[in-house]
Amino acid sequence: MKISAKWFFAAMIGVAASAAGAQAGELRVGIECTSFPFNYRDASGAYAGYDVDVANEIGRRLGDKIEFVCQKWDGMIPALLANKFDLVVASMGITEERQKKIDFSRPYRISVGRFVAPTSAKLALFKPDGSLDPEAFKSIKVGLQRSTTYDDWLKAKMPDANVMRYDTVEALFLDIKAGRVDVIMTNPMKAHDAFLSKPDGAGFGFVGPEIADDKLFGAGAGVGLRKGNEALLAEIDKAIGGMTEDGSLDRFSKKYFPFPIYPRDWKPTTTN
């Protein structure tokens, strides 16, 4: 069957429009929609959370309308690559493995660990120079969620520590409450949200500073996008930089946590 040039070009325009996905001035953003307090639906069904605030502010600064698309976590990157949405703003950690598949913006959320213990214990786990004190770990039990970056970090830094490993972070909170471990290490945002801000967390608090380790914890959480969109990536980086400088990220994080959860002194890594 012979196809006229008119219909051939019309078909090509249709294909191009489909491949482009979102309309001009619109960005589709993949989120889980169930991850409180980062991205979820509130009682009215509206999208809410730290990631949602960040995504909406990026859209405002770029002059684009944001359309959220709910996606299960294990399919987030495949759905992005399949053009189901244009960006991932779902507290996705920037890791070397993920960077092989997609690009990331500069981080808008930290990836750190912290110790949690009863405040009455007055544990001093760190030396004045900020390193761990081996003497402090000789008589205590440390609770960790198995097969996590926190587990890997403590193995590297304090291999002789007396560690009890758990399958879930919820089990960590139960056992420190029951006194079966003396201190736990986990994500401070999770610790605050699920334990320290609850009645069960009364009498407990953070011990020592935030622990950052780009190699094990990653550089933080960034906006994910398909490779080959350098201009859009540059615009998003500029928007996040502006949000850091003018206090927007501070305001967003303190809606959900009593401490900042964004990188305050982030510097881009350069390769030669």
C-alpha cells in the first residue's frame, strides 16, 4: 500500500509527540504516593510531603506545571526509562549503580546515619576529633538492621563491636525500648518519624553528630531523569541551588522534622 507524503509526515509528528510525553510546560513526576512524610496522599487525597514540596517548587521556578504519577518503588527507574514520567522526585539515593542508568540532580536531601540511645545513658561514642571511640563500644550492644549501609559502615569503622542485627527497623525500636540493646544506628529521619516523635520514644534521643559517608551512604537523594537531558538537568540544579540559598529547603524540611534534612554545604564533585 502506497502512503502519501502528507500522511507519512503526520504520522511522524504523532510519533514525536508521543515520545515527548508531557506537553510543553508540564513535567510528570514519579513518586510512590505512600511514603510518609516524603511523598504521600493526605486525608483529602492531595499530594503532600517533602519530595512533593520540592517538586512543586522546581516546577514553579522552571515555569512548568507538575503532574504527579504514583509508581511502586521497584519499578521507578524502569518506568522513568519507559517514559511514564519525566522525573523521579521520591527521595531516591544517588548511587553509582543507579547513575549507570539515569542522571541525577544535585542532592536535595541528605543520606546520613545517627545513633539513638536512652538520654539517661549519657553515652559518649565519639572522640573530640569526631572519630568513634573504641573504648565506648566495649561494654555496649549495638542494634542494626541487617544488610544495610549502616551495618556495612559499622563493620568498617568498628569491626569488634558487639552487634545485634534485625530484619526490620521497627524491631530495632522495640528492642532498644525493651533494653535488649544499648544503642541503635539508623536513618535519623526514620528514627524521628517512627520512634522519637512518638510516646514510645520518650526518654530517647540522638547520640553524637550526623554521620555522612558518600561511599557507603551515597551523596544524598536527588532528582532522577533520563540521560541526554543536560539542559533540563542544569535548570533543576539551578533551582535546587536557589532553594538552598533562599531557605526554601530549610522551610520544607522543618514542616516534617525538627532538623534540616538537606545538604547545607554541598559541593559538586569534579572528574578530570
